[in-house]
Amino acid sequence: MAQPRSVDESFLALPLSALADAALTRAVDLGCEHADLRVERIRTQTVRLRDARLEALADGEDLGLAVRVVHEGTWGFAAGVVLTAAEAVRLAEEAVAVAQVSAAMNTDRVELAPEPVYADGEWVSAYEVDPFAVPDAEKTALLVELSERLLAADGVEHVQSSVMQVKEQKFYADTAGTRTRQQRVRVNPEFTALTVDRTTGTFESMRTLAPPVGRGWEYLTGTGWDWRGELAELPELLREKVKAPSVEPGRYDLVVDPSNLWLTIHESIGHATELDRALGYEAAYAGTSFATVDKLGTLQYGSPLMHVTGDRTAEHGLSTVGWDDEGVAGQQWDLVRDGVLVGYQVDRNMARLRGMERSNGCAFADSAAHVPVQRMANVSLQPTPGGPSTEEVIGGVERGVYVVGDNSWSIDMQRYNFQFTGQRFYKIEGGRLAGQLRDVAYQATTTDFWGSMTAVGGPQTYVLGGAFNCGKAQPGQVAPVSHGCPTALFENTTILNTKQEGGR
């Protein structure tokens, strides 16, 4: 049985308590109603190969501290990289000065929803092998081996492979008395095979479906995903895709695999239920939301089968934490229940604005250099207990399309009108798959799409998908986030032919 992990000693050896004492004492002396300090160390590594040859291996480390204050009802923030008590005091003074200047423009007094105090908290994400403890040569050798397997297959002309690894360590302390330490590890491997038609010069590609996850290097060696099994199937799937006919546009019943549906959830539910968008506070980066607060409790977001949760506790979730960047403990809650909008993702200030008793822990900054903003939890569509398998869902469709894997997407600035493509598509005839199709996209409005959901798969179809690079805020920040979902059926969905739409 694996021993429980702890935060790396090299991080704990930093002068965390001294920095907190210096910054928070000075903030209180200057009259702040609230102050918090974060010390963050984020290590990243990307290994990238082309045709089984190492193309790039890049390491990075970001280490710094940040002080945030509420002074006379106004936010102030300052960040630096020198980890000394004197610098922590200076940053507290600078944050207060920022608040004093900003006060003239502040129309909404900042008040934070209450949260219990966590005086000595520690949390480490669920992983077995620290990827940064694995020698670079060993990691590269595994990617070379797996890439060579793909290259050896008939019809595969080129192979791109990569893995990105992140270890994120945070210390948080505030004037209420909370002090927490946490460590998260995540990995994002990808393999893409490409084939070329030498006669026409056209090409097709296909990427692995394995999602990025909150795991360690064990993910690459068989824990949580069968890499060799998927890579063995990829060449034949790619050959089928090359020969597949172009789709006839029209209305079809659409069966969406979790490897595609996670992205539709992200864009049409995840961003739409961020409260700052619903209130109009966030508008410049990816827009606001059609799911405005006047519709809470009444908006029929989708069919009665639709149950969507926000979750900061899901094992291996990319947005899973012990505490958010305001000291709020991770939790799970409903966003859509029985098809009706019932909740939002909030931080402590947004919670207070809405009269909520408590934040649901959605504050996050992607480094010490940035102020925490409201960010997405793991937003997931729940499976139907005892529900059907993917084969059973397909078996109930007379004429339809089955979509697997994510690709491009487009959605408007209110998270309402959208279209999505995928990695591969299959024609469904008489409840059976009848070969691949090409040039497919599905189009809908958010409420029409989710309202047309007539079957939701069981727990055996549930997969946690996600991405490392959800963007928001100005200056821009990126955040990792997962979205779990089962296979689902959407009736009478508009299918476009992307080749025709593109005028080709």
C-alpha cells in the first residue's frame, strides 16, 4: 500500500511562517480588514518529440510571494520574488497603497463570505510517482518507444508526441488564522499520428484520447490508461478515417462520447455558470453569460436527466484542491439539477454579493505574480445510476452520428450559440456503427442542445476529461480543469459538413 505523500521538504524549508508573520502583521497595523499571503513554487517540464526524435525538452520554475489586502473596502495587491521578511512587509505596504489609490474608483465595498479557520492544513493530490523524480532520459526513452510503435504501422508518415508535467506548491496564510500547505501534480501526454496522400498531397491526423489528469508518471506506464492498447488501434482508425465518406448535412440523433462531451460542458456550462460572468463583472475575456442571476432556480438549462455539479474534490481532477487561493476548503455542489439552473461558481466576495453563507472555493491564481480570480471547478455531468452502456445508447439510435474525441470549437460571447467538431465520427444505422464519416461538426444553442438529451450513460461510461489551459482574466491567466461525463444521446441535432461550410 502506497504511503501518503507530504509536501516536499525543499518547499517547507522556505521561510513561510516568517513571511506570513511579517506581511500580515504589517497589514493589520495599516488598518486592513483582511490580508492574505501566498508563497508559490510552480515547476513545469515539457518533453516533445517528432518522429521518435527529441525535438525539445524545456524546464521552468516560478517562485514568488504575493500579498492581497482589503483596506477600507477596497482590494489591494502586490507581488515579488525576494523571499525575505523585509520584502513581505514592503509588499503589504504596496498592496495598501494600491487599495488607497483604487478606492476612488471602487463602487462596491469588498466583503468576504466567512470561512472556518484552518490553522495547520496540509493537502497533497493523488499521485504515485513524482514525474520530476524520473530521469529525463527515462521519460524520453518511453516516448521514443511508444512513438516508434506508431511509426512502424502501415500508412503512418509522421508522429508527434509530448508530455507536459507540472508540480504546483502553495502556502497560504491570512489574518483570520488560516495557514495551509498544498502540493498538486498533473501530467498531459499526447500522441498524434499523421498520414499523407502522396498523390493529392492531402493529409489526415488522429490524436490519442487520453485526457490530462491529476496523476504522476505512473499514468504513462499503465495506471489510469492503456497507452499501448490505444496506440495499437490508432493506425487502423486513421486508415479508416482517410477512406471515410464526407457527411451529408442534416438532422441526426447524436451520441457523444465523454472524450468529446467534456469540452462542450466546459464551454456551454462551465464558463456560463461562473458568477462573475453572469453578473457582468467578467466580459472582456470570452464574454459574459446568458445564464443570468434572475434565471436562477427557473432557467430550464436542459432535460430533466441533466445533473451537473461543480467539484473541487474529485480524485485526479485538474481543478481539485485542498483549499482555494482564499483559504476555502474544497467542496462539491449542484449547478444544474433536474435540468434547472440552481447554482454558480463563486469566490468569497462574489458569495457575499449574492448573500450566500459561504464561498464554494473557486478562487485561483496561476502564479504568485497574479491576483486570484474566480476560476472554474471540475464541472461534471453526472451519470445515471444503473444507466446504459455506450453500446446500449448507440443501440437505441436508428439514424445518427457517434462522435469521439475533441478537436475545434466555437461559441459566442454569451456561451449560447456553438459548434463543435471531433477526432472521429461514425455513422449509426439501425443501432449499429456503420463506418467512419468525415467533415462533421454539430451545431446548437446551449439550452436546445441540453434540452434534447434523452439518454445519459451509466457510471461505466463516465470519464474525467479536461485541459491544462483554460484562459481567463486580464492580464491573462491559465488554469487546469477537469470535466467528467458519461456517454449521452442528443436527439435531432444539426450536423454540418465542415468542408462545404468552408467553401471547399
